[in-house]
Amino acid sequence: MLNVENCKGCGKLVLRKPGHPFCPACAASRAKEVRRIKHYILRHPSETILDIHRNAGIPPKAIHELIREDRVQLQ
Ligand SMILES: [Zn+2]
């Protein structure tokens, strides 16, 4: 039996790899988004999640996920 799962981004079937729930296309666009969010937070270190959402148009859920995964840190 093939060890596959649905990509968390687009739902496409991908080979299961621990810690990599995205297909290559989603992983790439997500990495780009992470860089964008990190860059924004570096330039606006005192903003809250709501500020970031309002000013940069980034969904609060995406920000929460990145914080939970320890990929970005807010003050
Ligand atoms: Zn995908």
C-alpha cells in the first residue's frame, strides 16, 4: 500500500513525509509567504496579529500557525 496523504494546502495526494504535509508547489508558495510575514514582522516589530492582518493582508490563522510552528516570533 502506498504511503500517501492529502496535501494540507491544495488537497493533492502526496507521499507522506513526516513534517512535510505539503506538496512541493504548496511548500514553495508557503515558504515564500513565511518569508513575507517574517520580513513584515522584522520591519514592524511592535504590531499585533490584528495589525499585521489589517496592514499586510495576512490571514490571522496563517500567522497563528507560523507562531505555533515556531517559524515566526512576535514580541
Ligand atoms: Zn499542495
